[in-house]
Amino acid sequence: MGTFDGKVALVTGAGSGIGRATALHLAASGAKIVALGKTLGNLDETVAMISEAGGEAVTSVADISVAEMMREAIDAAASRWGRIDIVIANAGFNGVWAALEDIEPHEWERTLAVNLTGTFFTLKYALPHLKRQGGAVVVVSSVNGSRIFSNTGATAYSCSKAGQVAFAKMTALELAPHKIRVNVICPGAIQTNINETTVGRDLDQIRTPVEFPKGWHPLRGAPGQAEQVARLAGFLVSDAADHITGTEMWIDGGESLLRG
């Protein structure tokens, strides 16, 4: 018997990185996976990996920042197996990192639309399905905006991530009567492809000079792995964490304690 036998998990940003690792982890423990994202090819790879390991998964293509796309995608996903029990609100991107006066309004708006509004749409449209039997939600935020504020130029990104922490705490209290738990994970540096979506402009000109010890990941001296975040997410949506809600958990090997 698997930990998540009979349960359906919606994972956004499931085509790569933390989203893919979490989808694989939950599927290995019995969950049926709805792999949601923007790029069908990447999602197909995730679903194929789950299927080859003996699990069940389907793709769902949507832009998380577009309300109607998310409503339709989540309703279709729920109808596939008749329920949604777990939501991993993971999809997001780094956006533009630059001096405040150099960030264009549309760049600011896009970062918040994807990272924060996308989280809102994910939970909003999954909520009617979660309410039927209760469930668990994990929002994937960041050490930026919660413990680290020294990444000069990451203002839009950090604000979006700080907003996710507040969102998780507000919704945890609101949804507790429905037996829905909401927690938030704040990863530090994790080996994923998220840096490929980062646009940095003249950051050396605005960054405050700081000299860190060699290897600024105190615990292991290297960035974490997506699978480590997946294991934490798996714990938080499992019955082993059935009395934990409204809580942020940092997973960064001590990085934010050094750099905060």
C-alpha cells in the first residue's frame, strides 16, 4: 500500500525541476498525477516517466496566470478521476532582476501574475474539488522574500514570493473548517533550470558588496536537489503532517541563515 493510494494530486510546473520531482515522488507513493504546465513536450516526459514506473498520470496544459485556462484545466483534471486531494502550487519563474528604476511595468506585472496570481488561480479553482473530502496544499515559495533580502534586483520576484507566504497563511486559516491544510515551502538554491528564465540587468552596479565564506551552503557546500524538496512536499501533504497547517518551512541547507 502506498501513502497516497486512491488520491489525486495536481502539480503545477510539473514539466521540470521541483514540479517534476514532486510529481514523480507522489506517484511512486500511489498518487494519480495531474501534471499541469505550459509546455506539452516537457509534461509528456514527466507523464512517461511516471507511467514507466507503473504510476498513473495525465497532462494538463495551461498558463497559470490566465484564469479561464486554469478553471477549465482544473475542472477537466478533476473529472478525470472524480476528485482532487493534493495541490502542489509550484509553477513560477524568476523574471527580470534589475534596479528598481530599470524594471518595466509589464515586467513587474508579469512576475506577480505568474508567481502570485497564478498561485491564487491554482487554489481558487481547485478549491471546490478539495472541499468535497478535504485535502492538502503546498505552495512553493522561496527563501527570497521570506528570509533573504540581499539579492539586490530581485524585487519583483521577492515580493511575489513574500506574497505566497502570506497567501498560504491566510488560506490555511480560512480553509481549516473544510479539513484543508495549506503549507508553504521556501527552497534556497536548488539545482533546476529556473535560472534559464532569469533576465539580469547590470546587477553588479547595484549589488551591495559582500564576501561570503567559500561555499555559501553551510550544510553540504552545494545547492540542494529537487528531489529533496519533493520529499518535504510529500511529507507535508501526507497524513504524517495532519496537524501542520499555515506553516512555512525552509529547505536550504542553512543558506538563508548565512545570507539573510
